[in-house]
Amino acid sequence: MSQEQPRPGQATLAGALIVGGSVFVVLAAWQRISTLHTLEAQEELGRILGDGMTSELGLSVDGLATMIRVLCLVGAGAATASAILGIQVFKRSASARVALTALAPLLFVGGLATAGFLAPMVIAGIALLWLQPTRDWYAGRPWVQRYEERRAARLAALRPPGQQSPAAPPRTPAPGPTPPLPPGPEATGAVPSAPQAGWAPAAHQPARRGPRPPALVAACTVTWLTCALVLAGLAVTAAVIPSQSDELFAEMMRQQPELMKESELGEKDLLAVLYVVLTGLMLWALAAVVLAGLAFLGQGWARIVLALSAGSAAAVALFFTLAAWPLVLLVAAMAGTTWLLVRPEVGRWYAGR
């Protein structure tokens, strides 16, 4: 049975990379934060801002230090969660695999402020969870047999065309019409090219899917409603901004005078930046609507991308809740959507079991 299949060595390596790398990312992030105030770190940041590529960003040393501190906090938080979830990898937790995939963008962004090879090591471990044979192990398929078949096929491809590969499993011809399964090959004398006895039912499993689980329906519904509200709010904001440009510019000058002076942004420039941000958010919301529709129709990749999108949106909204506390409702909706999409019954429905 699929439960008796051993854990692939690739899955063990992935779990070790995720847990070990996450621990080192947390340590590296806190070490980086603790040394940002030192003279050496300040001089290093000054040299970075003095380069040709970064000198036009308009950042000060304190501003760059604050940005690095925020990135380290994001990376440390994501690494802490991935270390806990990485332990569940050894237990074949499908929801942990999806949650780790959702954390990958945050690990990448946070890793930019820490040692360069640590966060990519964790991301590489997460990528291994979606490759064979670990993918078959998570799906409950007999990965050992499939691995042997793929290896036999690769060996057969390396042999000269005139030779028949002896690596394929031996097949005993049926001594008559005894096999009750498809009589076509026996009747015509044809020999099957590969043993298909255990895989014909599996090939048709997606057609036997039951009704959509309530968690999937709820996740898609919450996504559509939330995106509709967000699009409406962004449209209203875009319509109101031109009449409030003077007040917005004055407020920015009052709250961030150094940033505005160093960036040399005028009122029109600030308005253009705001429109670019609003357009990006609208496109993100529209993409989430499309992904929810594809996930509702049974596209497994759309569910994964939608879970990543919802998790990232929750993280972004959580960051802005300090300035606008009503966004906590959006955080709850997106976090709930991510949780619903990684529910075990949803994963089983997509697997066709």
C-alpha cells in the first residue's frame, strides 16, 4: 500500500536543508541586526550608497539601515515558521509543504539582508519537495516502483537500437485467455511495452473526483469577495487622489521631510508614483480573481499560486496595519484563504483520491 512506502532520501535531504538552513537564517538575521549600529556597518552602508547603482536611490545611511532591519525581521520570522514546518516534512504533511512554498518569497526577500547562501539553501529544500520521487511520496503513490521504471527506461534509451533492454521487469506470457483484464493484446499476440497493471486505474483517478470540498469553495468565495472590495476601494482612491494631491504632498513633507528632499519628488511625481502603486495592486487583485476561478475548476497549480498570493497579500497588509488598522480584516481574510487552500481534504480532492 502507499502507506508502506519508505521516505525518499530526497525528502530527508529537503527537510534537513529547510530546518538547518532556517535556523542559520534566524541566527544570521539577528547577528546582522545587532551590528547595524557599529561603525564598521555604518561605513559599509556608506560605501554601498556611494556606488553608482545605488547613489540614485536617494537613501540615507539611516534609511538603508532601517530597510535592512525590516528585511532581517521578515526573514527571521519566515525562517522561524519554516523551521517548524520543516519538521512536518518528515511526516509527509501536505499542508506544511504548501505553507513552506508560500513562505519562499518572504525567505528570499529576507535573505537579501543576511548571508547570501543561507536563504537559497532553504528555498532549494522547498523546491525538492515538488520534484520526483518526493512528489509521488506526498501523493501516496508507490514511488519506489515508479523510480525503478524510470531508471529502466533511461537505461533502455542508452542501449543501441538493435538491442532489447534486459532491465525491464520480466513478463510471463499468459497461457491462454485466462487474464480477465483487457483481452486485446493477448488476442492479437502483441506484447505490452511496459507493465501497466498498477497504473491504469491511477491514470483515470482525476475523473473520479467527488464534489468540491467546502474549504475550497469558501476559499474561492472569500477571494472573489475580498478582491471585489479591494478593487472598488482602489478605484475610489484613484478617483479621489487628484483632488487631494495638495494635502497628500503636504502630509508627506511633514512626515518624511528628509526622504522628500533627497528624492526631489514634486507633487506631480508623487501623484505618478501613487498611480503606479494603485495599478499594480489592481492587477494583483485581478490576477487573484482569475487564479481563484482556475482553482475552482480543478487546476492544482492555480491553488498553489493562489495560496502564495494570499499569504503574500496577508504579509503586506499586516505591515500596513500600523498606519491603517482596518486592514487587519484584510489580513484575516487572506490568512484564512491560505489556511483553507492547504486543508488536507482540498489536497486530496486535487489528487483525485
